Amino acid sequence: MLSEQIKRLRIQKKISQHQLGLKFNVIKQTVSNWENGKSKPPHDTLEAMADFFGVTVNEMYGKAEPKSFLEVEWPDLVEVLQTSGKRATPEERKKIAAIIRASLEG
């Protein structure tokens, strides 16, 4: 559910509702309403929020994305990248996977 994902991702990023609100030009109460399912962010805000959290819009709605080649074949590398201080975006993950594929092919 979107409300649960927003809250989970915010907590995971270790920021307050107030800080998230500042990032997206809304007040703390608006973020609280999103997290309690009383309202939803506009689509453009949702897209920006997904980028901010390093996930897809589908993942914001709790829809699991299929695991990439990188996540299946190189989980240790994914862990290193994720613990390097910044989560790789879906686009970055695709680029990394392409580099690894190319290196394996020759």
C-alpha cells in the first residue's frame, strides 16, 4: 500500500515527516496524511519521491519489481553498492548489470 511504503521508505532514510515535507514543498501534516492513507501525493510528486528514495513508482505502490540480473547473479555486489552510502537507482542498476554482462560475454 502506498501509505505504508512512504512511511517505510522515509524511516529507512532516517528523515522526519517535516524533513520529507520540506523536500517536496508540503507541510508535515500533508506527509502524515499520505502515511495514514488520508490522501495521496500528486503523480508528479510521487515520481519525484520515487527518485528521491531510489525506487520505481510501482515499488512506491508496493508492487514488487522483478529481480534484475545483477540482483540474482551478483547479490554481494548489490549489497556493497547499497551500503556505499547511496542506493543505486533502477537506471544505475541497469547500467551496472549491462557492464557486468558485457564483461562476462567477452
